[in-house]
Amino acid sequence: MVNIEIPDGLLQLQRAANAAHREATAGGYSPGAWRPWLDASEAVQRAVTERAAATAGVSRYELEMAVKAAAREADEATA
């Protein structure tokens, strides 16, 4: 994988989506309980798409995987 610079804002969006996912899946399913996760995930996808389009030589997929990995590492470091 290419060494990809991940903006802090993008990392924070993914971490927020991860936290919303944990909260949504902690209880039973209800559209209201899952809405924050879905909204956060959509925000991450938009930001990744915009960043990849603005960054030469970086595919959207590579950027998304790098963001997810960095967010997982940051979440584990603070757990």
C-alpha cells in the first residue's frame, strides 16, 4: 500500500463513525438508533471521495482502507 497522508479531520470523521457503529449495534435494531451511524458513515464516504479526487495518485479505495486502518489503530490506542 502507498504511504497516504490522512488529514486529521478525515480520521476524526471515521472515528466518530466507528463510535456510532458501536453504539448502534449495542442495542436492538431501530431506525432511530442506527441513524447517527448511517449519517456518520455517509459523511466519511463523501469526505474520502472528495479527498481522493483532490489527491493525485491516490485511489479512493486505498484512501478509504488507510483511513479505516488509522482509525482502528487510534481507537485501540485509546482503549
